[in-house]
Amino acid sequence: MTSRTSTLARTGFALVVLFSALIALASLRFLFGVEPPEPVFANRFLPGWFPLHVAAATVALTLGPFQFVRRLRVGVPKVHRWTGRAYAVACLLGGTAGFAMALGASTGPISQAGFALLALGWLGCTAQGWRMALQGRHATAHRDWMIRSFALTFAAVMLRIYLPITQAIGLPFEESYRVIAWACWVPNLLVAEIILARTRPRRRALPA
Ligand code: HEM
């Protein structure tokens, strides 16, 4: 890696940590009695699932970025293992609740399908990442699936970046929301695949 790409990668990672923390922190308000915005409030599956979704997803968003810090992973592997388990459990609970809520999204079948596929992808990538860790395939398959898992966790941040932009430029809310139900995660997965393709040879050479 040249020093320019390494500065870029560090800056990108710092932004990921910052935005994840901000969205996680902001989401906590819904656990303290604040009602979600109108289209989410109208979700017919909100009552049973919303608190679980927000609580679990907040944990996933907060812990996720730190799992990629090599110094922590190699220096204190016990911490990486326990925070990894907490991250995976949080994704599985948050994803199950997210899937249920996806089916009740008030903006119709396009957003329902977008959120439901996101939830299934989140569950699948996380479960696969956990399974690969249990099999000891740390430097390869485990990292690949966890990078995909976090790319999907980060959909929560992208949704909350895209939505205010569409509103600021005057696009109609419902149509924008339907597009964003897909746009908040499909490009993230593509970026994850680009990162994986670029770093795979280097990561294969590293110790687990
Ligand atoms: C990545 C998988 C995720 C899926 C499938 C998912 C799914 C959903 C769905 C379906 C809704 C309701 C949308 C509607 O009714 O129109 C929702 C709302 C919400 N989700 Fe998630 N979500 C995910 C990740 C996250 C994460 C990581 C957080 C972070 C804390 C989060 C926090 C929230 C919050 C706060 C709301 C409601 C209020 C708002 O829109 O700000 N979600 N989610």
C-alpha cells in the first residue's frame, strides 16, 4: 500500500467509526420514548419488534468497526473474540427483528423487499462469518464474511445520509424511500467486494 492509499484508508475508516457511533447514539432515543418518523411509525409490525431491533442494531453498529482494528485483534484476541460474539448475536437479533419489520413497511412492496433482502443478507453473512471463525479460517473466509456483514450493518448509516439529501433537494418522500431501501445496502456490498478483491492476496499472507 502506498502512503497515499494508506492515508485514504485510515481517513475512510475514521469516518466509518464516526458515522457508526453517531447513528448508534442517535438511534438510542427511540428506546427512551421518542416515536419514530411517520412512515416507520405506520409499520404494522413495529410494536413487537422495534425495541429489540434498535437495541441490538445499536450494539452491532457500535462494536462492528473495532473488529477490523488489527492491533486489537492481534494484541488482545480475547477482546476480539468476546466483542465478536456480542456483534454476531446483536446482528442476528437485530436482523430477525429487521426482517419482521421489513414485512410491515408502510411504503409498500418495493421497500418491503429491499429491507427484507437486506435483513436476510445481514443474517446470512453474519452467521457464515461466525461459522468460519469457529472453523479457524480467520484470515480468509471469516474476515471476508464479516466485512460483508459490516457493509450491511452500515446500511443504517447510508439510509440516514441519503434520506435527508433527497428531502433537501425536494424529491418526493415515498419514492425516495423505496429507492433508498435498496440503495442503502447494494452499493455497500459492491464496495465490500472491491475491498475484498484488492486486499485478498495481502491478507492471505498475514497470520490469522
Ligand atoms: C442492516 C440490517 C437492517 C435491517 C434489515 C433493518 C430494517 C429496518 C426496517 C424494516 C425498519 C422500518 C422501516 C419502515 O417501516 O419503513 C427499520 C427502522 C429503523 N432501524 Fe433498522 N435495519 C437494519 C439495520 C439497522 C441498524 C444497524 C440500526 C442502528 C442502530 C438500525 C436502526 C433503526 C432505527 C433507529 C429505525 C427507525 C427509525 C429511523 O428510521 O430512524 N437499523 N430498520
